[in-house]
Amino acid sequence: MSAKLIAVESVFKKQRDMLDMLGERQFIMSAHLIARDDFGFLYSVDLQKLARLDLVKNNLNQLVNDGFKVTKRTYKGKELLEITSKETFETLTVSFIENLLVASYTHTLLEKSIDQYQTPVQGRDLQFLEILREVRQQDLFRLYVNHNYLQQFYTCFSNESSSLIAALSEHVTFSGFHVSVQNDELLIAQGYATGDAVLGSLITAMDHAGTGSIDATTILPDETALYFCMGFDDFAGVHNTFYELLEKQHPELVTQYNTNRKTLEDFLKIDLQQDFYSWVDDEIAFAKANIPNATEKDGLALIFKTKNTEDAIAGLDKIRGQIRKRTPAKFKTVAYRVYDINYLDIKGFFKLILGKLFKDIEKPYYVVLDDFVVFSNSPKTLKLYIDRYLDQKTLAQNDYYRDFVDHFSNSSNVFLYINTNELSDAAQPSLTLDTRGELKKNEDFYTQFTQLGLELKANGNLFYSKLAIHYDADYDAEALRAERRSQSGTTSDQDAVLAKDTVFTIPDIFPDDFTAAFYEKKYGNGKVRYKVYLRDASPHGRFNEYYPDGALKISGRYKKGKQTGLWKAYEPDGELFYKERF
């Protein structure tokens, strides 16, 4: 965006003369998707008075630098000036529409702007006009988002789909913010959002249900990259009200939901209202933690605050028991530290209950922590939650987070928190190659915008919105990464020299899938570092560890999680180094 603005400035000889000629005017810049993986910008300035319009129009040729050539053509009766660089051949197209000066480096955007002027669509959208009326304060700038294109914009940066982006694109139509600056370190944006019939039903239901607390941070790990929560007085109440209202707008969606729910309840012989909905309290949260070397779905968690943990455990035990009776899945609960990690083998369960936003949580593991039930696809994610909770390294205990979140209410209908640097690291596997390159090139700049928060509160048929972005000029992302690597004891692929007293000290093995037959860990070059067979999620059977070049390093066996029998260690050249019997 800034590169294109600098390019516009380079067209003109004396920028000061151009600015003086324009005067203090409203400047509008909009971003538009022009290809599957690219977008362009349209710029417009309201010249207001016809005399000033003629002054700019008649003197535009004299203001252009010598390195540019100016040509003219017409489109639907409007004159287009094409200012082309003799060096790069990049063309800035300029036109005057009534009292507006409009320009773009993508000529089709300017032509579509003329089409829009002659046959208005966006300018007559009642929901967009409602957002314009609500957001008209004169702050630093105003920002408007057309959510219909949000999903398409997202694909410019990511190879993976996002349930959150998909939901925002499908159900939110427009949002608008007026933006101000506080103390040179905080951008505050306040405004409103509107949506389709589904969102409208949800807003009304939440408006009736009231707000909920933001408490899940007491069990979220310090490495949380994204935290999204919904709050209400009572989940069962807002759930029932939402579907009652939705039935008036989209009865077919409610019929489908009721059919799927009845099928599930009849098959498992359960009652979702009694066994699940009844124990959910005033907060449901979705979180993504930054776990090193994780896959796209690792680090994801779905969190329910409970009214009573005993009721929650009883309800989940009943559901899990019914699943085991009716499916071939066999799974033994695994204890980690002082907590039990369980498995709920039922695909699409949360998509049915909460919609497509939570479809990425499939066949989840779960653990009960404090007043919360935490579900995740990955037991390693739950291990991180347990470790950080017991070690008192949660988001709620992070002073940096607490100072930032003080700018928001203690309760809301929807709250979103993003640690931008944690999310940048966690999202690397899903980003396009170009996006990764851009992030690396601009790291010194974007890493200083360290935290983002968004709060939504139901207000009639709109969501009142508040957005805050924290700017920290002293933030050193690389130093913090180095500190974390040092604390975690991360080593390179080149191992330390073999020592007889430590060679058979194997780090704790915690598999990604408790139902798997074996677990393996790989080096950065893709070769297997070690492989061990499992039974009931514990090492049981052959264990082999390898050097980075694939040569065997250690061989031995486990029995029910403990080393047993004869273990052997080898030099990189294959010579036996040491052996020991367990």
C-alpha cells in the first residue's frame, strides 16, 4: 500500500504544489481483488468546488515529471489520462468524475468506478449506508470493510482455509470504524458491524442474553497466538433463542440442524440438552497456540466454561461411553501430570453444535482444567495447556497482555485477541511463499505492532465494535525468539558427543495421536530422528533412533512405557559405542 502511494508521489514534479492545489480534502483509498493472488488500489480526492476541479484538470500535464508520458482516451463518455513511466512502463490512470479526482494503477478499477457511478450498487446498499451513518466521526481516519470479499483476500496470503475468516465472510456484510491514536502507542478503532439473517438472529439472541466474562485466559498458555470467545448469560438460553429467531428467516437451516441433532442423539442414545448444553456456562472460546514445528491444526483448542465441572465430566463420560459401545474405537484414558486426557471419537460433533466456525475440531481429545473443558485435535496441545497452567505461565498471568486488555470491557458478546508475532510464527506452514518473503523483509516494521484486540457488543440489530492495536517501538522479536529457544533447550540437528551416562536417557515421548500404532519424530531435513511403537499411547515395543544422515544411533525396546531388555548405542560410522540391559 505504501509502495503504491510513493509511486503516485513520484509522478509529480513538485509534490508541495500539487498538495497546495488540492487543498485540505477528503482522501479515500480502497483495496480491490484483481486476481486470485493479487489486489490493487483505487484513490479518490473530493475537490468539492468546480473551480478547484478545473484548476487541477487544466494543470495536470504541467505537474507531471519529465520521465512520464501522458496520453488520453475515453471510457463511457469520461476522459481518462494515462500517465506512463518511460522507465518501468507502469501506468497511472486518472479521471475526473463530477467533483472527484480518481486514480489507479489498475485501469480496470477506474473503469469499474465509472460503471459504479453510472449504475450505483454499493452506494445504494442499505446495510452499507447504515454503517456510513453510524461511523462518521472525524478522527485520524475511517475504515470500512466489505466482508463479502474477505475470504478471497485471505487466499492472497494463505494456502489454507480458515473457519473464522469463512464465517466472517459469509455472515458479516459490512463493518466500519473511526480510528484515533492514544499516547503514540495505541490505535483505537470504534464502530459497528452488520450482517445477514443468520448474524442478525445471533445479534438479537445475544442482545437478549447479555454479555459474558472473559475468563478462559486463566488457562490459556502464554504462547497463545489467537483467542476468540463468545460470551452470554447462559449458553442454552442463547442457543435456543438463536434457533427460534433463525427459523423465521431460514426454516430450512433449522430443519437440517434438528434432523442432524436427532440422528446423533438416536444413534448414541444421548440428550444433548442434558448431557452437554446444560453444563456450559457463560463463555465459549476458540484458541490457537504457537507450538514449534506444529502442523496447521496443532495448537487449536475449543474451550467451554462450565457451571459445574462434575456435571461436565458426567455428561462427557456418558457421551464417551455411548460412543465406545457403538463404534470399534478403543481408547484408554492417559494421565499426564495430575490430569486425565480423554478422547471423544465423534467426527463433526462441534460443527453440529456450534456451526462451521468450529469444524476444524474433529475427533477431539479433552481435559478438564479448573472450571473449563478444553478440546483439541492434538494431545500435545493439551499437554501445553496442562504444563502452562500448573507452571503458572498463562495469558492471564502475562503482564504484557493484561496491560493491553485493560483497554476493553471485562465482559462482551464477542472478543478477539491476537498476539501478532506469535500468530505470524504459528501461521508459517499455511502462508504462501510470497507472503512469507514479505513478512521476512518487513519484519522490523510489523513485529512492533504486537497486539490486536476486537470487542463486539450486541446493540439492537448491529454489533458495536471496538478495535485496538498496540504499537511497541522497543519490541525485539528476534531476541525474544532466541530467549525462548534457550529456555526450551532447543538444539540443532547435530547432536552432542555420546556419553555413556546419558546416552540412554530418552526424553519423554508424547505422541500426536493416542490411537496410533507408532510415533516418530523427524529432523529438519525430513529424515526420521526416532521411531517407537505404541500401546495405549505409551511406548511399547521397538525403539530406534538415527543420526541426521540416517545411520542407526540407538536401538532398544519399551514395555508399558518403560525401557526393557538390551539397549545399544552406535557411533556414526556404525561401530558399537555402548550397551546396557534394563
